[in-house]
Amino acid sequence: MVNPFKPSPLQKLEDEFLREKGIELYVKRDDLIHPEIQGNKWRKLKYNLFEARLNSIHTLLTFGGPYSNHIYATAAAGRLFHFKTIGIIRGEEHEVLTPTLQFAESQGMELYYMDRESYREKDDPTNIESLRTQIGNFYLVPEGGTNALAVEGASEIIEEIDIPFDFICTACGTGGTLAGLVSGLKGKNQVIGFSALKGADTLTPKVSELVNYVTGFGYTNFNINFDYHFGGYAKVNPELIVFIKDFKLKYKIQLEPVYTGKMFYGLFDMIKKDRFPGGSKIVALHTGGLQGLSGYMNYFSEAEIA
Ligand SMILES: *Cc1c(COP(=O)(O)O)cnc(C)c1O
């Protein structure tokens, strides 16, 4: 089995376009960390699992949608590291489970469903208390997995990169991974986040707050680009799908349309528009998330994406 504690590889992309632009581009392949506990979801879970174990808590409870990479990773990690796992899923129970939820169940995760209205209030302390009364004690991993321990886990990505670089890029949802990169860099270089969500204007202050909490410093060497969300979370268009297909043909790297496809699309567009000085060395983080592809097959034919 792949060892999730081993550094993930750094792969250089080479082609005519990048040579002409004078850009050196490397991909940090966190999609290769583990076949099931991929990418940033493992980074974010790691110290949370240590913390649960340290406190002798044997059950993990978390939240997510029916296609959530975080639900998938938590279920797999629970099985691998012997935690009982409970997933509170947004929305109604459907007769046919999504591939993500089928997998989660196969790993032993207990699934409960919460209507959308209650789900919005899920973090309310009285709700958490009532879950504890119903279920018993558990270690709470927030939706998307982002908390201070997650940021610490994600900051370790930086230590693993053994080349000098000028920019590092990541896709953003909750901003936990971005906060980890900023924390790990301690003020050096520039971090660019590509938001997978539309106009999340609370995202930048949230990242600053996480960085401040974890490092004690108010680093400002990051920015979040909102130009490449393609209309919002999980929204796609044919151009994005074509880009993902071409990317796989050219570089033999699979992307998905929710996060990594949008980031790489945005990054290549910025390179095309000369937004990076010639000679720049850029690291792009592949945050994984490929489990979701099987779910998207409900929307696109396999030939369109894979
Ligand atoms: C969850 C996820 C992200 C977003 O990470 P945040 O830390 O929430 O910003 C990015 N890419 C992939 C593949 C993900 O699964």
C-alpha cells in the first residue's frame, strides 16, 4: 500500500508553450498520496486524527454533501486508522446512493441525512450537543475538514518542496489549504488561490484569520483569484471539460472539474496573458479529489471527462 506519510512527488511540466513563456511549472502531486485519502483532505485530517487518538476518542463525526471528497477521505481514513466514522449528509436520503456515499458506507461510515435548512445551522453548539445526546461522544471534524490542525497539516506541503520557487497555487473551497501554504511559507514567495466558489468575499479574511491563529503572524503574501469559478461551485462549461481532457492527453495528469480543473485552467490562462514575469518558477498543488469523477459521470459521459 502507498504510505500516506511519504512526501508526494514534484513533477515538472514541459512543453513548447511554457518554454516560450519562460515559465517553469511544477505540479506537487498530492493526488498520489493515497488512492483513497487523497490530496489536501489527508493533509487536513492528519493532525485531527492524532488529536482524537490523543484524547481517546474513537468516533469521528463530520459533515458533507453527497459528492464530498472530505466525506470520502474521512470514511477511508477511519477504516485505515480504526476509527468509527459518522457522516451527516446534506439533503434527503436518496434510494440510490452516489458513488461517494456508496464508498463511504463500504468503509463502515454510518450515514445520517439532514435537511438543507437544519444543515445550514449544523455548527450551532446546541445542534452539536443534541447530536452528542443522540450518538454519544465523538471527535468533530468540520465540514470540508478545515480547522487550525488542518492548516498545520497543509503547511507541511511547503517543507516537502525541495526546489526554489516564486509562486505556489492551489484551488480553494474553505481556504484551509491556502492558509496552510501561507503558514508554511512564513512570509516568503507568493501564494495564489483559485476559488471554486463564486464571490466568497468572506474567504480572504477567513484565510488571514486562520494564518494568524496558527502562526501568530499576519502574513499578506497571498491573494485569491475569483475569475475562474465558471459560474460557481461544481458549475462547468464545455471549454473546461475540453481543457481537462487536453491536460490529461498532454501531461498524463487527471484533473476534475470542481477544483483542480478550474485552478489549472486559470493558471494557464494567466500564463497566456503574461501575468507572471518571464523566468518565474511556479508550483501548482494537485489537491486530488479524483474520487468525485465517478459521481460526475452521472452528468457527463465518461468519454467527455476521463
Ligand atoms: C476540498 C478540496 C479543495 C478545497 O480545499 P480547501 O482547503 O477547502 O480550500 C481543493 N481541491 C480539492 C480536490 C478538494 O477536494
